[in-house]
Amino acid sequence: MGIQNKITTPIELLDDKGHLVESGYATKLLWHYDRSKIKAGWHRIKEWDYFAILDSSKKYGITFTISDLGYLGLVAVAWLDFETKTYTQFDTMSILPRGKTGFPSDSGDGIIEFKDKKIALKFEYDGPKRVITVDCPKFKNCKGETGLKGTLTIHQDPTMDTMVIATSWKENRKAFYYNQKVNCMPTEGLITIGETEYNFSSDTSMAVLDWGRGRWTYKNQWYWGSASGYLNGESIGWNIGYGFSDRSPASENMLFYKGKAHKLDEVTFHVDSTDFMKPWKFSSNDGRFEMDFKPIIDRQGNTNFLILKSIQHQVFGYFTGHVVLDDGTQLEIKDFLGFAEDVLNWL
């Protein structure tokens, strides 16, 4: 295994010069984020919260995004129907939010809220509970149903491990990526589209949170994969990824089983970038994460605002293969719902 610098006690994220105090990974949110310490203009600072809630039994899911990228803010809701292999995305943008969206410095406390004529979306965090409230009256799905609204309650066991990473870029050490992925959160609630009700129940639905703060360099390409669910009645999930920032201090590859983290070294995505709906493969340098991936939906986007561009392929599908825990236990995975993405940004 390569160098994996684990942080085990609380520390400041940035020093007075805007550099990371110490790069590495953790299983709790141990770095203290203070936006005022970032040595960059507002246009370089990125803050976001993203949720994906998938129901493996009922074969549908929903994603939510609130982001403040300095020049613009993106707020989005995407409905996923794995039976019909379709998705519907509805989004809106705010121009020059300049960090005024009001993102908390901690992932477990506070409120993030956005409202305009198209979307009202609120993330409310209070200890082990997270509540998402959404209302998109003009949302229209592939069946022609209009209007999406509802409330989902996400439960996070306060004792469970998460994936946290803080890394910088080789070409600019004042540019940094501070990220927490919270997998395996049981979710319950109701989403209504038109007259149709979609129930999410905690025994089949799980959420992942992608919580991020940072100062990025201009052009980046990253790979990210995630899955959360149940295996023989026990919670299991993973976070895999690379390509974004200098990962020599630590990777973000991690398994979660029964609430405990099992650190992985390197995982490689094998994908045909000319056709993202072809089968993918995932391999690891230590043999602890070996998967085939069968795509169902390619949630893609191609945004071009001259200097601001983004090409995104977030592909949802089924993982089949095996994982190996820290103690050597091998777990077989079959048709396990999750996603993997390939994203190229100029932001």
C-alpha cells in the first residue's frame, strides 16, 4: 500500500498563508474549515452539498445539488427511474453568488436553502438527522407528469465512519480540496410527481452525501464512484475515486461495512469514454476491490459558458464482483445499485 496519512485528532484546515496544515484522510470531519483563511478571490472558492438517494428494491432514486462556485450557483434535482432507464433533471442557476449562499463550515449542523421561481430546496442538518425539502412546480418527468415536491429524512448514525480527505494541487499548494462522503444513510419519506407518490423506506433506501469545500485550479478531470445498500441485512457501501488534486498523501478509496471504514489503496476505473453505456470495470492494486459495472442510466451534462465549461457523465448501474475487508474477509457483491462518473470541468 502506498502512503496513506491518517489524521486522528482535530486540526485547522488552513494556516495563515492559506496552505493545508496537513494533507491526508480521516474517518471523521476533523479539519476545521474557515472560509476567511482561503487565500484566493471569491471566484476561485467552491462550496457544495450533493445527495443521491437510491432505492434498490423499488428501482428509483433522486439526487439534489446546491452549489456555490463563485461565478455562479447551481441548484438541481434529478429523478431516476431504473425500470424505464430514464432520468429527468431540473435545475436553475444563480449568477455571481460570490459565496453568499451560506454554506455551513460543518457537515452536521446548519441549514442551506435556495429559492427562486423554479425551485425551492432546503437541506436542514441537526445532529444525526438530515431533512431535505423540495418543491419544483414546473418539473416534468418522462411520463409527462408535472410538479415534484416532497420531504425526505436521512438518518446518520453518529458513530459510523465516513470518508474525509484534504489534499492540495502540485501546481498550486494554496488550491485545496476538502471533502467528506457520508455513505449508508437510511432514508425515508415521500416524493410526489404529478399525482404519483413515491415512497422511500429506510429498509430499502439509502443516501450518500458529497460535502465539499475548496479552492480549485481551473481545469480538472475526476473519477468518482459510490454505492450504499444492504448485504444480507448489513449495511455496506464504498467510495472510490481519483484524478482530482494531488493524491500522494492519501486516496479517497474506502469500504464501509456495518458502519466501519476499511481503507483501500488505489482503484482504477476502466471505461470507454466514447460510449459510457458500455460495461465498465474496476480494479485495485491490492485485489481488494474488483468489480464489473453494468450501466443503466447516463446522467450527462454539457455546459459551456465560454470560460466556464463542464462535461459530465454520472452513470448509474449495477456492481458485481467482490471486496475484501481489512481482516481479509471477502464479500461477494451481485447486482448492487450505485454510480460512477467521469467529469471534466473548466471552472
